[in-house]
Amino acid sequence: MKIAIVGYGKMGRMIERFAVDRGHKIVLKLDEFNNANFEGITAENFQGVDAAIDFSVPSAAVRNIEKIAALGVHQVVGTTGWLDQMDHVRAVVEKSGIGLIWSPNYSVGVNAFFRIVAEAAKLLSGAPEYEAWAWEIHHSAKKDAPSGTLLKLVEEMRKAGYSRHVDTGSNRAGTIAGTHEIGFDSAADTITLRHTARSREGFALGAVKAAEWIAGRTGFHEFGDILF
């Protein structure tokens, strides 16, 4: 495949490494130096590109999606911080006829964790003595807080039927790849569910696998749906 990387930071460079190792070619790399005002998203630059992988910044994500979709290029989006525009992005994907995969986290383990948390929330939804919390910590360079992954976890709890308040908290420090914790507490006991990432490599590999999957497909998809 010919892949464009949109957002060539630490994640972008790691995605490049995994993509090349799997036999793909990186034909375009966009960052704040050549795409600050979206000037790098042109038909000429994207000619022959099979998929674009976006790990840019929240403020640019939706505009990137719109402009790349207008060129008819499939996309994998891992940028978070724009969930309030999800319905708009779905409409853009449908209108353009491209395929797009979105996830706040491309780790296989985290996507399994979403389902584990949902099941726990479902089991305790009818037990009002259990109150819940959601907490996470990431490296100090992460742009959004709470993270898209934590928001997705709380969303999965809601969808599973847990309608009571979920107290949320976030911390940013050092170089921590990412830890997410969901807990349920009652007077009798405490249940704690936690996922800890050791590195970002799982995110990068998952994004490349998503690009391989979306080639030739259309519509809006979430990474967890194609995994399971």
C-alpha cells in the first residue's frame, strides 16, 4: 500500500516504522511545517495514496478528514478531542463514499478492555449500592484531558445501562504511555479494572492493520468493531 501520514510526531514516526516493516510505502508525511493551514492536502500530493493515517492534533482533525475525504482517500483516524463533531464526520464519510476507521485507541488490549468494562457496567447497572469512577494518566505532552479513551470507556458504560454518575479524573506527567482505570465501590467491596500500556507500539501496529483493512471498503467503522 501507499500510505500518507498526517501528523508526523512520535506516533507518526512509529507508524512509519511498522508500515515499512509490513511492506508498505510511506509516500507523504504532513506536519506543522508543511500542513499548518492544510496546504499539504492536495490532489497532487495524495495521488495514488491508498490510505491516510491521521495522528495529528484535535484542532486540525476534522478539517483534515473533510479535505482528505474530498480527494476520495480512505482514512484511519486516531486523533482525539473532537467527539462533539462525530455526527458531522459520519456524514462527510457517507457523502464522499470513502472508508474511514476511527478509534481513540488502536491497541487490541484496550479495545478488549472496552468490552470488559461494558460487561461489568451491565452487571452492576441494577445495583445502586455501587458507585463508579473512571481515571487515567498519560505523558505530559498529550493534548486532551480527559483522553478520548477514557471518554469512550464511560460511553461504553452508559450504553451498557449504567446510568448513574461516573466520577472522572485525569493526570498528565512524565512519559507514561497510558493507564486507564474503571472502578466500582460499595460499602461491602471494591472492583477495580485497569489497563496499562507499556509503550505506544501497540497503537501504531493497530493503526497500520486498520489501514490494511479499510483499503477497498467504504463507510464509517470503529476499530473495535473490525477486531471483534
